[in-house]
Amino acid sequence: MALRPRSIDDNALPAAATQRPRKIAKIASPSPSPILPPTEPTEQSVEYISSADLKPLPDPQAKIKDLLIELESKDWVKACGALNDVRRFALHHSSLLLQILEKVMTIIVKTMKSPRSALCKTSIMACNDVFSNLGQALLPSEKEQESAFDNLLLQLLLKASQDKRFVCEEAEKTLETMAMCISPLSLLEKLQSFVTHSNLRVRAKAAVVISKCVGQMEHEAIKEFGLATLLKIASQSLNDRLPEAREAARCVVNSVYDAFSSGFESAKQDDGASDSSTEELWEKFCSSNLSAVAAQSVIKIVVEKRG
């Protein structure tokens, strides 16, 4: 039986099979745009005005009535403006500021604690001008006022110890002004408790201010405060961790020695006593007021200076 020849169409795939389905291009859906936080308004800048550029107020009598309210303003820029007004009062209208000085300083201590650096620095600048012109008036006259001055002193020492350089420098400048404008005897009584503060930077800054106070005192004033007291204060900083505390303590020791030995100068001229007699008395004085280790450290400082 003859086979039927194959037809070309017998081996052909169905027409539908020959057409492969086309791939549909995937269209990427647009990614949702990120939600951005609302932009904050640009922070206003504050100009730091030097004391020489602060002019008298045109109507100080009217301004003094609203000063306390403006100092406590929630708007920090307005508060800075009020602090500059305090500076103007201190420089040009101090008699008016004196009437409300205690309340003003209480508010200034609060603003020093502000995390806003501009407000903090301006408050320290206000302190500087108040110290320059009303320094002695800041000393507490009653027991109730002592804590307020102690808080002010602590804040200045803390600000002088922080890392923000422009705040730190302003606080150091104000502490130096305070040491020059307030009676050293009164200030030393307040400062001596800070040489044992838990913060080593506060201890160091306190030691520096004590050194500045003692450095400008006459020998009789040093004796009035107490040679032994100052020697004990200095000995507490001699082994402190920070170099500036140790250096300040050495300066105090030398000042105490100068005051101690000044009483023997006339005796030397009269009876021809040698330098060794003064040194022996100094060693006995140190040994009777300090521990053996501290006394040796103090004696060594004087020996090294005399050379």
C-alpha cells in the first residue's frame, strides 16, 4: 500500500502555537515622595554689644517699671534686649537699678541656665557690667540673700568650665571683674567652699579666682583673713588634676609666705637675724597647720621660688 506523501502542513505547528505571547513591559509605579518635616524658621541673631557702645536710656524712669517683666519674656530675643537694658542701667542709671537689683540678679541666674547660648552669654555680660559698677552691692547683707549670691557664683564657675568657648571666655572675664570689684575678704569666704567641689573644672576656676583675690591683697589684709586658712585652702589644690588649679595654689602659697615673712623684715634689720630664722619659723608654721605631706609640698614651693 502506497504511503501518502507528507504534506508540509502536517508538520506545521498550529498558527496559535507559532506566535509567542509578547512580554508586557512592567511600568514601575512612582515611589511615594518622602514626607519632610516642616522647616523651622531661621533663628534670629543677637548682636553682642560692648559696654562702651551702650548709651543711656532716653526715659529710664519709665523703662525700669517694665524691666522685670521683659527679663522674663518667653521670647528669647526680647529677653536679650532686656538684659542689655540691665547693662545700660548699671552703666548709666545705677541708682534706679539698685532698687530692684536683688530681683534682677535672681532672674539673670535663671537665664544663665538657658540652653540657648546667645541668651546665656548676654546674661553673663550683664553680670560683668553689674559687677563693674555695683559690685559691692551684690554681697548679701542678710542670711536670706546668701544663697542667691552663692547660686550666682556657682553658675559663673560652671559657665567658665564648659566647652562652649565663647561662653566660657565671657564667664572667665566676669569672674576676673568680680575679683577686682568686690572686697577680697568677703569674696574669699564665698569661694573657699568651691575648692572641694565635685566638678574638677569648677575647683580649678575657683582656685584661679582665689589666686587673683589674694594677689591684689596687702599683707595686712592677708593676715586679717588668716594665713593658716589660706594655706589650708591652697594645699587642697596643690595635688588637683588640672594644672591651672595647681598653679593657682602655688601662687597663693607664695603670697602667704610673703605676708608671713614681712613681719620679720624689721626684726632682721634690728638684730641682724639671718634668712634661715624666717625659714625655720615658716617650716614650723606649715607643720603646725597642715599634714606632714602637705607641709612638705608647701615648704618645697617656697624653697624653689627662693632658689
